[in-house]
Amino acid sequence: MDSKGINISKTEELVLENKLLVSSSPHMRSNESVQRIMLDVIIALVPAMIGSVYFFGINALKLILISVASSVLFEALIQKAFKREVTINDLSAVITGILIAFNLPASAPWWLPIVGSAFAIIIVKQFLED
């Protein structure tokens, strides 16, 4: 007898058919598309973007726009170069660009979000994705 009080002899088999389902992530299923979820994240980041422009000025807006544009551009170019399906419509590159801009000071030079976007999209997202 085991610790739970179930008496199972060596000749008996405990069959648990369809009791446990093992699957890969995500474990919670939804009818929402990736694009819709990413759009919800962008909407959630809009107040922070407005605040950053209000507190840090037009330089913050420039960094956000440059970072988002370069992230989307690098994702499209690298996916075409690797002959993969271009997935810029899922808006994940836009979120990458926004988050890169949020991690830079407003006084950062214009080329810094471009380099950061290139590294994030080409090296991290595309090469390390598979």
C-alpha cells in the first residue's frame, strides 16, 4: 500500500487514459490572434509613450519612431533574406522597437536605436528563435 492508501498489486495496472494531456506552450488557449494580443500591448504602452514625450520632449518621440521603423524594417529584410514568411503584420517588431526606445535615454544619438533594433531583431529574434 502506498502513502495515499491505494492498494495496487504488481499484477494490476493503473490505466489513466485521457486523464493527462501533455502539450507545448502556450497552455492557455484563446481565440485571439497574435496580432490582436500585440495590438493590446501597444495600446497598453501608449500612455507611457505619451508620458515620455511629455516629460522628455521631442527627442523621446524621435527615438520611438526611429526604433519602431528600424525594427520593422530589419524584420522584413532579414525574413526576406532568409526566405521566410514575412511576419511584420503580427506587430511584434513594433513592440520590440517601443521597448528598445523606452530603454534609451532621450539624449541618445539617432543611430543607437537602429543598432539596438538590428541586434534585437537579427541576432536575437531571427537567429536564436529556432
